[in-house]
Amino acid sequence: MAKTVFVLNGPNMNLLGTREPHLYGHATLKDVEALCRKTAAEHKLAVEFRQSNHEGEIVEWLQEAGAKKAAGVVLNPAGFTTTSVAIHDAIKAIAVPVIETHITNIHAREEWRRHSYVSLVAKAVICGFGIEGYALAIAGIAALGQNKSKR
Ligand code: DHK
């Protein structure tokens, strides 16, 4: 059975496409989902694609990814990046690689966006590639899985 990648999106990502398009572009979250499904299929991975404006729901989804032994999690924590100890702790609690992914280059924006509680526990971080970052994160998870089976 195909292994699953969880793609989890934090607050306001449901507004993608209309939200500050000069920063986040014109693609909608549905477009991001389609890109993730296409990329995952190329790597023979299944996808759970979700978005929530609620911190606790994201914590529960991370725990679910751990319990289901997901191949990995692509996580755009959005506004919770700089605030969430709970999401940091949830990532630490699961044995699944989490790829922190941002559409924008958070290091080229406001100074306070640079401090990420998630980066400290993420396997890798991708930012600044627009929505293509999600595809890169899925390809990265696929590569991690292949390397594991070779060792
Ligand atoms: C999305 C958000 O909502 C912001 O809070 C982050 C991130 C950046 C993104 O680039 O995808 O600071």
C-alpha cells in the first residue's frame, strides 16, 4: 500500500489566491492541493491534504501522522510558525520527518517572521519558492524514504 504524505496548512492559508497576492501569488489552496496530488502520485505516495485555522487541530493532525506512520509531513504552519510551542512539541513527539514549508522567503520579510519554533525540530525547511515549495517538499520526503530503504 502506498505510504502517505500529510500536507498540513495553518491559519489563513484557506484565503490563498485572494490574500496579499503580491506576496503569496494568485494560486488558490485548491491549486496547491492539485500540485501536491500530482507530485505525490509521481513518487507513488498518497496525500492527506488539510488546512486549519486552529492550533489544536494541527497538533492532532501531527499526532495522527505519527500514529499512522506517515512517510512525512509537509507543514506550512503560517502564523503559528513564530508562536506555537504546542506544534513544536508535537513534531518532537512523532517519528515522522516534517518539512517546514513557506510560500514566501520569511527571512526577507519582517524581522519577527524569522524566528520559527518549527525550524528547531523540522527535518528541513523550504521557503521562497512560491507554491512550488510544496512539490519540492514532497520530492524531498520521497528521497528520504528511498535513502532509508537503501541503508
Ligand atoms: C504564511 C503565513 O501565513 C505567514 O504567517 C508566514 C507563510 C509565511 C508563507 O510564506 O507561506 O510568516
